Amino acid sequence: QFKLIVENPEKPIASGLQVKAVVEYTPSCAEDLQDKLTLLVDDDVVHIPLLGLIPCCDLEIESEVNFGEMIANSKLVTKEISIANHGTTSGVFKVLYDGVVLFNIKPARGVVKPKSVRKIKVDICTDVPGVIKEMMKVELESRGCAEVWIKGVVVEQVLKVLGVSCGKVLKCINFGPLYFGTSKTEKIHLYNESPERMDWVAVLEDNAIGGEMGSDLQGSTDAVLHDLSLKNKDVDVSTLILCVPNQGTLLPYEKCLITICFSPEKFERDFEVNDASLVQDYVLFLRFETVGERSGCLQELSGSRSPHVDLAVMGSGFPVILTFKPGTVINFEDCYLGEQTQVVCTMKNESEFLPVTFSFRKAAHFNISPARGMLKMKSEKEVMISFSPHQIGTFEMKQIIDIIGTGVDKNNVDALKTKSFHQIYLTLLGVCKCKRTSIVFTINPGLTPLISNATGRFVVRGTGQLSGTAPVAILKSTQTQIHAHRKNRNCKDDALIAFPNDRAASLRPSEWNKKYRTIFTKTERYNYVDPEFAYTDFEQLLRKANKKLYIDFISSLRQRRLETEAAREFYIYNNPVSIGIKPAEGLKSPKISITDFPKEKPEPKMLPSDDNCMLTSRNLAAIVSKSTNKGVWSWLSPMPSSTQEKEDCRLTLTQKQLHQIFIGPSTIDFGDVCVYSTTTKELHIINNLSVHIWIQIEVEVAELQETSPLSQVVPPLTKTHIPVVFETSTVGMFKNSFSYKINKQHVGHVLVVAKAMPIELQLSTKELILTPVPGCLAGTEFRRTVRVCNPRNHPAGFTWRPVTGERKSAFTIKPTRGFVEPYSDVECEVVWHPGFNTPETGQFILCVHKGNSVNLKCLAKVTIHV
């Protein structure tokens, strides 16, 4: 089958020349051939092997598909395996799998072109934790059956709260006793013990079973029952416990340092009680959840539990109890200026659990020693209070005592600062009297003192320290006529009053039209006008004209502005709708009583936007109830249209905001559905935010293509739903998912589960016995009905086909064909027609269109009476 075509040279071949030989291969059968070609070169013999191979495919597939570690979050994880064809012809492959774990394998069969690679997608649904080790067989052309192992581990997503120092799991944090108004912090680690990243949020469970908010757990039963009114109060516990950060993202096997701060506050009671009994114990639960998966008020709709961890937070709040001896009102003895009196005050800390750090503020005329200090539990200390008046009079001072403790700054919880969290007041009473002194005049030795009498001879001593300024006239001279000159007492002109010390300035240039009079005698002062410095009459007119020019210019600007404003208002009101009438002009307001206002339920408090403020279960439940109580919006705008909607739908939402949006259930289970049927389930969307959100659904599965609408803009505090339509023509288990996006940024997914069943009809019995009925006419007594049931959700058509042998059947059935509606039945009547030598048995086949077939055996039981 090999042929050599060549012309052997007769003469030797010179250097650089060549001889060409052609070898032809013409196979006559499908088998591989082998031969050799002998080449003689002078004295050398060269053997050239010849191989003739039949064209074939050479398929090769990977032996293992390893999914690794996956989270049990009902997602669809996809891996690809490659089938390579190293041959020269196309090869056919076929995947065979009958394992326990449901895999979506696409394509299950196909052709691989020569010198190419074909990808096969293997999808696995991570809805059940466990170890996956399954084998699927792949039939490869010319290679036989190859085994491919599919391996993987599905683990639950686990959150753990660990101690910072010990590294062990924490179940509870006990802050112990604290004074009302102080704060204490503890640090923990939030650990993501899973192979995938996780968005988490902290929620304070203020309505959990076993929680206590302000009860005295050490008190008697009667006292606790008497204090139940506190339970019903609207207590915002988010101010008691801070968690920073309270939202975030954890990478696989990553720890996050979290600071928890406890700040007890004294709540108001409906009744007055002693401060010593105002002990408030707190037991609250802090829940760390994954974003979007809530286990609270929407758990029934979601149908799944989210990975979370609870941390109990305990603490107690105590009031500051300080007692004073001789009391909070301290009277000092009367004393004179320059003297002091002292009182010893005993302070006692009545608390059995906590010390007290105090600090006295400075108060005028009183001194305290020591001004600051600390009192241990059930201890007392003496404080010396001195009264040292600096002036004469009766004093009633309010002495403030600051109680010092550690407080928290909401902007920086990690840094506790010392502050005054409580104040106690003392009332200090004291009287300072003056001493009577006799004034003695002595003879001036010759020097005139700073202050002297009229003659300068006598000096007053013992009047205290002198001031550094000379005495001035304090008489309101402009309002009295005591020193006025007799002829000037009735002067009523607009003259100005000159000051006594202005004589040195009387020669300065002055305005010629101003008059000055003296302060006492009201005599007209001499007003000198210097001609070298004063303005002439012409210059005065020029100044006046110049001033008027600026005044007119400013007035023209104001007039132009008023005209422009009037024209603008004219254009605003010059329209058919508004004719320029001012609203409510001339109308009298009606008299409204407070009884005319309807009583409205208080709006649920919106969650603040402060990052340090935590989510609480009560606030979430209140907002959810408000959203769900509204009417369901079936059809909304598919895209943002208004300016506000566009701004809202461009926002990047935080983890806490995403936690307030519910899209679920996370798993839609259609149950048993019939092929060729259409089944609808609702995907609920509840927007508990105060902004619009844009939901876009991406459906790639052919069985869910009828789902609509795929895009909706959900208004604030609104609920809606999207019908999810499932249709299939393939019998078997269906597990697949579709994804959605919030504001084109935040991605989520929903798992769809269904079991596609074939069209099937069932019979009430498969063997029917016909017996005669006494009293009936001949030929009509052998009758009985059989019920055809449809257990599926799709109408099924049927046809009865009799099974006939050598003899014709004596049984008939009506109706012979028809339809059975979903979840209903149809009765068919079977009649046996008796006759001579007629068979007493018969058989029918129930043929279901696109479905199963069922056999019905009929037997006529004839009774012969002798």
C-alpha cells in the first residue's frame, strides 16, 4: 500500500544538488501499517521507516474537579473541566452521573473538534453542609469510559466572639457595677471562621427573652413587680451600649477588634423612691449577623436562618450616695472683714461597691481643704470649710461638688476621658460685719497731700487705701440748675455742654455753627475759629454739594433695586393661576381647640444616620411594621425618573442600610411541579429605608425566563413583590439561582428549588369487579365507576384503549377520552354487557397524553340463582 516514485540518478550527484522521491500511501483497510524504505548512498545503507496510520481522535479529560471549601449559603458554584482532543478527527463524549449530590452538568454530551479543547461546566448548590466526593463517568470515543471525581467541602459560615487576651470564645461580658453617667469599655475579637468574606452588622436585642433593662435583680419579688412600669417605658437602650465598629466586612479567617462600651443611665420612675434603692441591673444581648440575612421579624418570609452569634452584656448602674455632717446647709458664725471662721464637715460614701472621687469648685469668700480626693467604699473623710469674706454683707453661696469618673466620647469610644458626671450642692451661709473706726484729723506738716480739705491743713487718716485717680464731678449737671447763672437758667437753645477738662482743646478749629456752654454755670463758651484751618463759606458749600452727590447716587441705586424686585414679582404673579393676591390676606384664622385634632399613632422612630448608633430589634420591628402595613405596590417605575430618585439610586449603601432592606425568601421552593406547567411564587421586597432603592434582577436560566418585571424603583418604607415564574419540560430535580443588584452595586442571590414531575394520572383502583344489583333490569345491572385522579398542577388529557384478544370484549367505558383539571378527578363508568358465551374479564389501558399509561382490569362476577 506504499508506492515509491523516484528516478535514480545514473551519474553521481554533485555537491549542492538533490534528488526528490515521492512516497504515496493508499490504505485499503482500516488498520495501521508499517514498512521501511532502503536508501543506498555509495557504500552506506540507510533505512527510512514508513508508518501509515488511520485518522482517529484522541480525547483526554481531567481526572478530578476540586471545588475546595465552600459556604453553605445556597449559592450556585461553578467549576469547569476540559476535554482535549489531540487527534486528527472529531471525538464524541457523553457524561453519565447517577450520584446523590445534584450537579448541573452542561453540556452532558457533545463533540470535540480535532486539536481543540471543550469546556464542561459543573454546577453545585451549596445548600447543605457536608463533604462532597462523587464520581461521574465520561464516555470518550476511542478511549472508553473515564472516571472523574468531584470533590469539595461545604461548611457553615461561622461567626465567633473571642476574648482579646485569652483568645477563647466569649458568651458574656460582665461590666460589673458602675455609677450612672460613667462608662466602661471592653474589647473583643469578631472572628470569621469561614473561607469566604462576610459583611456583618451588630443588632442590639432589646426585646429578647431573658433581657433586663433597669430591674433590681437583688430586690424582693414585690419590689420587682411594683417596678414593672419601667418595662413598658420607651427606653432607648442604644445609648446604654455602644459597639464600635458596629458594621463592617470580614475577610476569610480574619479577626476584627471591636470595642463595647457600657454607659448606664438613670431612668425616670413613675413614683418617687429613695436614691439608695435606685439600683438598675441590665442584661442585654448583642447579636452579630450577616448583612441581608435576618433571623428576627422576617424569618418566616425568609425561610432560613442566618449565621449569627449572640453576646450577653451584663452590668449594673448605681447612684452616687454621699452624706454630709452636719448637713447640706452649713451656717458660719458672724465675722468681721479680714477675719475667718471654720466648720468641719464629714463626708461619707454610702456605696458598698464603688469608690467616689470628688472635687470642690472654687467659691468666693469660702475655702475648702482638701479640695479634691477619693472616698473608698463605706468610708468617710473630714473636710475643713473656711469662711474668709472679702467684703461686707450677707452671703449665701451654692457650693458645687463635682463627682469625677470616666466618660466616653461618641466620636472616639476607645479613648475614655475623665469628666464630671454628677454634681452635689451644699449651701454655705455667712455674714460679714464692719468695724466702726474714728476719723482723726491731724495737722498738715507742710506738704499738700493728694486729697485734702479746702485749706489743705487737715488730713483724714484711717479711711483705707486711696484710689489712683482724682475725684471727678459725679453730679448730672445737665439735669440740674443749682450752679447755673441766673441769666442762663432759662436758656433753651441746642448748645452743647463742654466738659471741664476741654479747655486745652478749646483753641482747635471747630464748626462755626456749634455752640458750647460750660457744664455748671451754662455760660456760653468762647469759640475760636482759626482762619488758617477752618473752611470758608465757599468750601462749605462745595463739601455740602459733594455729600449730596453721594447721597443721590446711593438713593438711585436703592430705587433701581426696588424697581427690579417689583418687576420680578410682577412676572411671577402675572399668570392665569396666580393674580398676585397674597395668601390669606384679610382672612381670620379659625379658632381651633386641641380636641379638634385627631389622635394619631406616634411614628416609629427612624434610625439615625450616626455610624456609632446601633440597630435595635425594636426599631427594626417598628419600621418593618410600618412598611408592611402599607398597601402592596405591584407595579413600580422600572428606572429612576425624578431627580430625587436618581440621587437616591446612586448612593452606596452601608452594611446597616443593607440590613434594613429585605429581599426574600432567599430560597424559593416550588415543590412538586408538573412539566409543561407554569407555577408562580412571589419574591418579596421591603424597603425600610428613607430613600429610594433600585432593584435589578438578572435571570439567565431558561426555566425562569418568564419572570417579570426585572427592574423596579422601590420608594421609601414600601413593600412590593415580583412574580417568579417557573416552567420546565425536563423531568427531575431543579436547583439554580438568579442574582439581583441594589443600586447597581450590591449583589445578592436567590435559590430556586423545584422537583419536576411527569404528567401522570392515577386510578382509584386497578382492578374493578362488577356485580349485579338486585332489582335492576337485565343488561343494565353490571355497572361500576372508576375515578381518574390528577395529582399534578397541569391539566392532563387521557384516552381509554381496550385490550382485545381473539374474542371481542364485552366491557365498555365512558367517556373514552377527556381532560382532568389540576388536583381534581373524573369518574368513568364501566359497563359489562352479558350475552351468550361472552367473556367475563376485560382490560383497558389509560393512555395519558405526554405521560404515563395505567392498566385497568375488569371482572364481571355472575351469580346463578337455583
